[in-house]
Amino acid sequence: MIYNKFNFDDGSNHVNESFYGGAECLVPTLIEPRLFRDERGYFFESFNMKDFIEKMGQTINFVQDNESFSQKGTLRGMHYQKDGYAQAKLVRVIQGAVYDVAVDIRPWSSTFGKYVGVYLSGDNHQQFFIPRGFAHGFVALEDNTIFQYKCDNYYKKEQEGSFKWDSIGIPWGNYINLNNVVLSEKDDKAPRFIDVFEDKLRAMSVMKKIGFNI
């Protein structure tokens, strides 16, 4: 497999390296599998723990697998779990296609608020690793899209967080007609990014002015 790591703050300049259980030293990573094709079809190794640990540089214990089924235009996001209940995710598309996004919400990070989006499909078989400390969301680009993901922490309803999908400048409109977006009631009523993280943004501004390296 090929591991393509995106350019985010890796935590190396910060003392708070246990804030998310060490996982904040990881960055979003696009994983390309090696496919073996012949006249029968194809085969590929979708996950290998030994290889994953070697490439990522630390052990991540996935404890739960989830799957969703979505029609074209369904947008799920932006979601995260708070503090000690944060989750790292390894996501992929079995059928159909999505535009998948991760947003850095680590309060100390120099890339706080930065996002990256990738195209995942049942044809390209790519996977996207999203570390703890990142919000996650995606929009289905085709009908009958099947989306699967691994989590390294269990879901806890009381610790879930979210912000409005269109409140941070993610270019969803490059991939889908925004007039056709389908949302859950919860996602439709989610607060804006700036309202959720207002205190953190203000604190970061003050710390930078007095010379703290954040």
C-alpha cells in the first residue's frame, strides 16, 4: 500500500502530545492499495495492522466498524467526539463515490481550521485515515453509495460534537449541486464553526500576540 500524508501540524512542536491519546501526532493520510487483477476480477489487501502501524508510526487499535448507505446528495457532517472520546477513523467506499473531508479542530495546532478533501469511490478503492482531533464529513456523489469505516474509540452520544457543513469554506459545490443536498435535522441545525470554537479562536489569537508558539 502507498501512504500519502497531507501537510498538517504533526504535534512535534507542542508539549501537549497526550491531549488526544498521542494520536494528534498523526496527520490525515490517503492510502492507495495494491490491486491484483486478472480475467476473474481483482484482489487486494484492504487492511494489514502490521503495515499500518509501521507506516503511521504508532499503534492504533480499531474497536468498531460502521457502515452507511446514502443516496446522491446526502451530506453527513461535520462530526467529531470530544476530548477523551475522540475517534480516529479509517474510511473507504465499497460502492458509489463520496467527497470526504477532514478538518483540524485541535486547539493548539498551527493548522487549526485547515481542511483536506479527497475523492473516494468503489472504483479507486482508496482509504482515508482521519486522526483524532479532526472533524469528519462526506457527501455522496452517487446513488446507493456504501461507506464503511473503522473507529479506534466507541461512540458516545453525550460526547458528540458537530458544526455546520457550510460554515468553514469547504468546496462542496465543486462536487455536488448544493440545491440538492440532503441533511439530517441534526446536521441542518448544527452551529457554525466559528460559534463552536469561538473561545479557542480567541485564546489562540491572544497567545500568538504574546509570543506563544502554537
